[in-house]
Amino acid sequence: MEKFEGPKVYGAVTVGGRGQVVIPADLRSTFKIKSGDKLIVFAKQGEMIGLIQANRLNDFLSHMSQVMAAVKKIKQADK
């Protein structure tokens, strides 16, 4: 998995009449997203919306599991 270099803003998008958005070309290029690729849409109700490439979901979940384990160790050390 690639090293995370921190958040980057790729621009703003506008929701079209049919609810569609266009993913900025720079972001598509960086993440090698092409026509027909599947993206998973997730949200934290009322706060944020995110997209992740379906073929990278397992990597994402594995990374988040590692992050959560580190957070738990920190919490336990504080007790």
C-alpha cells in the first residue's frame, strides 16, 4: 500500500440534475480511475461523503484496522 501523504483538495464538483458528479481529472489520473470502475460511496450522516475504489476496499479496511489497534493501545496506556 502506498504511503499516505496527507489530505489533498482536488477541487469542487457540482451535482447535476440527475445527481451525478464529475470526478476531477487530476484525481482520476492520480488514482487511475477510469470509465466503468466501481466506487464505493460511504458517509457519516450529516457530516461527510467519501468514495473509495471497490478494488482497494480490502487495503483500506486493513489500514483502518491497524489505525484502530494503535488507538486502542494509546487508550490502554493512558489508563
